Amino acid sequence: MQEKGTISIHTENIFPIIKKFLYSDNEIFLRELVSNAVDATQKIKRLASLGQYKGELGDLRVEVAFDKEKKTITISDNGIGMTADEIKKYINQIAFSGATEFMEKFKEAKDANEIIGRFGLGFYSAFMVADKVEIQTLSYQEGAEPAYWVCDGSTEFEIGEGELEERGTEITLHINSESEEFLDKYKLQSILDKYCKFLPVPIKFGTNEQEEEDGVDEEGKPKYKTVEVDNIINETNPIWTKQPNELKDEDYLSFYKELYPYSEDPLFWIHLNVDYPFNLTGVLYFPKVKNDFDFQRNKIKLFSRQVFITDEVKDIVPEFLMLLHGVIDSPDIPLNVSRSFLQADSNVKKINSYITKKVADKLAEIFKADRKGYEEKWADIGLFVKYGFVSEEKFYDKAKDFVLLTNTNNENFTLNEYKEKVEPLQTDKDGQLIYLYTNDATKQHSFIESANNKGYDVLLMNSPIDNHFIGHLEQKLEKTSLKRVDADVADKLIKKDDAPEHVLTEEQSTKVKEIFNKAISKPAYRVELESLSPEELPVTVTQDEFMRRMKDMAAMGGGM
Ligand code: ADP
Ligand code: MG
């Protein structure tokens, strides 16, 4: 018995519109149909585990196939299937509040993702590439009859008896003439790789040939035959779905290689795993970037229940961590919504600060457990840490204990350590601390040396973020100013009177002064004893500015 009906949306026909506006992103039809198939298998598994399905579960799987001649793509599964009533309910009544809203909104939508997700048009994305779609399905329910549905992209559909003998659903797309590019093994394989690579149920796509041992020949050597094996395109248990304690370093490293085949090993990683107040799993890697500012961004892949969504994670991951690599999987991130909506979402805000906290905690942990190792990584992580330090108050609160200052002797200090180191010498009369820095140790070599000779330390600030970093340090550190060690600054540095190099006792100093005074025997001159370190002039003879002007005795002015 065939039944005809009209799909309940209150407009003439939205399919031509879907096709026209979604053309750019139409490959996602496959993601939508495969994830529906996966959902169906997960549902039957769940029903079985709850005891509500007592039949044979079988090996749950999804299969994608295509026929170039017939111009069809078929997606089949052995999930829960649908009864005719369910088809009417779930397929015919399109899950959006009204076509009017759709008609208004689609004008603004920039890509298919946005419309498909926002309006629950998952299944209907098939009409972006097909001019006819058929469903053959058999529900898991006892006594269910197989059902059949067909729709040619108009709002008319037919529903009737189906042919399936086994539980599950088979969806056949009759590919339209503009979309024939999809009737290609490599094209389909690449779309599956992109969106379906980590789905939780095996997805078969064609077969591969494989050599298999087949007995031995007369001489006892093994014989081989070629066999066809299923080509399973996905990895059903990617590492982010596992517990950290089940995993070894090699697992994290090989997953990294799988995601970014040509990259150097990452420095370290953070396994994210939280289920309250939002659900999120993932692994974030710190890549090797050095001070290279050309590194690639957008390397984090966003998944929702193992379905790839996008590698545009701005707003979800804090800006300063956009250079990280890896995956984030969260069903609690609203998909396909506008940027402003995403930024305002409370889960997204929480996720953002959760990631910030996890990264800060991990860095603090490495710093504490292995200071040397941390310093070795500093060239790579310094940029992230400083970027976070200047841009995220919450990160700053933790990073102030593990951000490092490096001086021109390649020694590293925390902020506290550095303060302690330079405080005795580099504090002026008003108690103001002076930190010197250079952004080019080669060009400023002589100034650095001169500063060093006067006992001053010079920091190396030559990374692209350092200008901001210096500005931020000045804001955050109390009574501290940072000065670039140029000619002017280096000249004006004064060696402190209480420098520890004084080696003469008071009595000896007086004697030395007397000797000099006698030799000069002019009251206008003053004899001053400086430190006796080898780089310094041990004694200076000066005359007061006033006297000097009066007498204009240039020959004896200044130090000698
Ligand atoms: P969503 O997946 O967001 O619910 P879709 O438009 O993708 O929206 O699918 C609509 C509904 O159709 C699904 O919720 C499900 O009930 C049903 N459905 C689609 N594909 C299948 C399938 N392969 N097996 C069983 N039910 C399906
Ligand atoms: Mg769906």
C-alpha cells in the first residue's frame, strides 16, 4: 500500500533554496547522514544495555557505498531503524519551528553548516546533492514491518512497504547532475577522512586488497593469495575518549603524528576530561614553535561526539592558546550559531576558562617537577606564556610564578628570583628598581658590557611579544621600571656606594686620601676613593663644579 503526503513545512518548496544557498559546503551531507546512521547504532546499543531490546545486536556498523553507473550513494546501518509512523514523525515533520523563520534567517546564513544545524535539517542536507532520496528501513521493534519512503526534492513524498529483511536503515541518494563529483572514490574517502575519521562505530567504505598466507608450496615456502578486506575508514576509540591512565606517551605522540603527519614531536600535552558543569574531552598539544611568528593557527579540531565539526575554534579556546594543536570534543558547545551567540554562551565561557586553568596548572606542574626541563622548553613555550601573561588576567595570576626572565648570560629567573637577585644593586635612592633589557644583544654589546661592569644585569627581550611583555611587567611589578640599555642609559648607570668591593678600612682610606691630597696640594680638588675592582678607576680626583667654572681649569677636570 503506497501513501502520498506533503512534507509539513508551510512554504512552497524549500529544497531549491537549500540547494542554491548551500552549494559551497555541500559535502557535509555525508557527515549528516553518516552521523545519523551512527546515532541509530548507538541507540540500539543503549536499548540493549537497558534491556529494552532483547534481539541479537550483531556487529554494529555503518557502510557507505556508491555506484557510478546508477549515480547513487548509499549509507546503510544496522541501527534501530524506523517504522512508517516514525518516518512520518521524524523525517516528514521537519524539525524547525516554521518555514517563515527559515526563509528570514537563511538570508544571513553564510554557510551550510549554519542552516543545517540551526534548523535541524540534517537529513535534508541530502537534497543539496541529490534530486531523489529513498529510505528503506526496518525498525528493531517486534513485529515491525519494513518501510519505504521516497522524495524527489519537492514537498511531495511517498511512503509504503519496504524491502529490508534485517534491522536498520539504508538511505540512497540519486545524485544530481551538478554533484557528480561525489561519485568518486577519492572524493568520498577524503570527506569521510575529514568528518568521520573518529566516529565510534566502524564505517566501511569499499574494500582493500591484502596479501594473506595460503599454505606452503612443495619446497615448504609460504604461499600467498590476495584477499579483499573491508576498508574501515575510522578509528572508533580515539585517545581523547580514553582515560589518561590507560595511555602511554607513545599513544599521545602517535596520535599527534596522525593529526599532523609532518610535524616535529610536540613538547607536552594536556588531557582534558571533565563532565561537570559541562562535558568536554580532548587532548591539547604544545607544538614546537620557537620564536617563529609564522606558525600556523587553527590547528585545534573541534568535535561533537566524535563527529568533526570545524577547525575554527576561536572564542572556545582563549586567544593566546590558538597556537596549540589537538582536539576538543564537546556536545555542549552550541554548533552552527553566530559568533556573537557563541561568545555569549555560558558553557563556552566556562570552557574557555577551564582550558586556561588546565594549561596554567600543567605549566606550573612541569615547572615544579622539572625546572631544568622547563627551562629547556622555554624557547618554545615562552611565547605562549608571555602572550597569556599579558592578555588573560586569570592566566597571569598563575603565570607570574612560572614566567621566566632570561638574561644576557642565558640564565633564567622567575620574577621573584630576579627581584631578589638585582634588588641590592639596582635600586635607586627612591627605592625604584631598575631592570635593564636589550632586544639585540649583538648590536648593544658594548652597552651591555658597560652595564655589566657596573654590576647591572641585562635581560634579553628579543621575542615578538616582548614589547607587550615589558609594558605589562611595568604595570604589574611594584616600583620597577624597565629601561633599554642604550648609550644614554649605560652611561648614566652609577655604581652604588655601598657596593661590596670596598676593600680598604676606614683608616686606610684616610691615609690614602692624605697621600693624594699632599701630592696635589690644591684645596679646590677633592680626592675620592672608589671601589678597588679591576675594571674601575680606584681613585678619582674631582673639583666642585662651582670651582671648576670659576677657575676654568679644564686640564684637571673629571676623573683621572
Ligand atoms: P537530527 O539528527 O538532528 O535529529 P536529522 O534531520 O539528521 O536530525 O534526522 C531526523 C531524525 O530522523 C533523527 O532524529 C532520527 O530519528 C531519524 N533518522 C535519520 N536517519 C536515521 C537512521 N539512519 N536510522 C534511524 N533513524 C534515523
Ligand atoms: Mg542528524
